[in-house]
Amino acid sequence: MDEFIKELDANLDYLGHEITAEEVIIYVASNRRSCSCPYCGHASMRTHSRYEKSFHDLPVMGKKTKIIIENRKFFCDNQDCTFTTFAERFDFLKQNGKKTKRLIDKIVDISLNTSSAAASRTLKDGVADVGKSTICSLLKKDMPLPEKQSITKVCIDDFAFRKRKTYGTVMVDIDMHRVVDLPASREVGDVTEWLRSYPNIQIVSRMDLFPIRAPLSRLGWA
Ligand SMILES: [Zn+2]
């Protein structure tokens, strides 16, 4: 287990773990003697306080994994810095992130070759609890958008941005197996207009019909 934790960050020590029906919970601590203030770069060894921080990581023994760290806050002793304290940060986790970067990579990897709904179901079974809209956002953030002219075959699906209150559409390039856009509407008029902005599209499929491909006339646009 220590090795698993050290792969995340060589300065993390494994303290213990517990296994529940749902997940493995791993307790860790950072052994860095000093940390640099993220605002001014000044190194500090003076601890201000500790607080518990938790996030999710790659599965262990086929179960979802939660890591709990007693995170340290340091004083910044640089007189010129606008901040008096700062929390230790880690390269493997975005500030205030709840999933490690390597877990996000895994989610993106699993989601690339399937619909976001199917990916969400697969991931819930032992990898991570992640909804359809989160998967769509992660896929979009993960990759630069391709040239519109290069897109010829797509499949589309709608999804909820916020708990079934706001809907959007996700468009996936069938050849590249990647999300190419996420317009914030699922109205036929808006989607049709949006498809028109891709000049070379020949085939549009519904995600739930994928890989059966429907002609553009299905959307009244061909
Ligand atoms: Zn500072």
C-alpha cells in the first residue's frame, strides 16, 4: 500500500487503511519538512494547523478508493507576501480537487470508447462515482477541440448539466472516439443550427443507437 501511495507522491507516507463494503479508505501524511508558499514562493517550516482533507484515487483490490490526509497549513513568514498562511499543495491533485489526476485520466480513458451514461454505470462499479455530465465536462477539458472541417461522422446525446434542470448535448466524433463539443441546449432547432457549423458532417447517430448510424434526415437536416 505504501508503494501505491508513493507512486502518487514520494513524500506521502502510508499510515493505515480500512476496508468497507463500498471502498478502501487509506490514511496518509506528508513528510515534507518544508513547503513553499504558492503565492510568493517563500519556503516555510512553521506549521499553523492541520485539517482533514479527503479525495478519491484509483481503485485498490477492485474497490473505490478514498484517501484521507491530515493536511498541514503553514505560516508564510515573508513580510512582503499578502498571505499569512497557506495549505500544502500536491501535484497529483488540483486545488480543492476531489479526484487525483491519475483517477481523472482513468475516467477519461474508460469514457472515450462508450457513451457517458454507459461509462458512468461502468465506473460506479468499483472505480468512481461520477455522473454523466461530469464525464462530459472531463472529456471536453481533457482535449483541445479539433478543426470543425475535419469532423465527418458524429453521434450525439443529451445530458443534464445540473440535476435535470439544464440540459445540453454532447457530440462525439465516431472516427476519433472523442467529444468534440458540448452545446448548452438539446432543442432540435439549436442542435440543427449547431450541426450546420460543421461543414463536412455526413453521418449523425444517436448515442443510444451507436454504432448504428442514422442519416442526417433523422434530424430534419439533410
Ligand atoms: Zn507567501
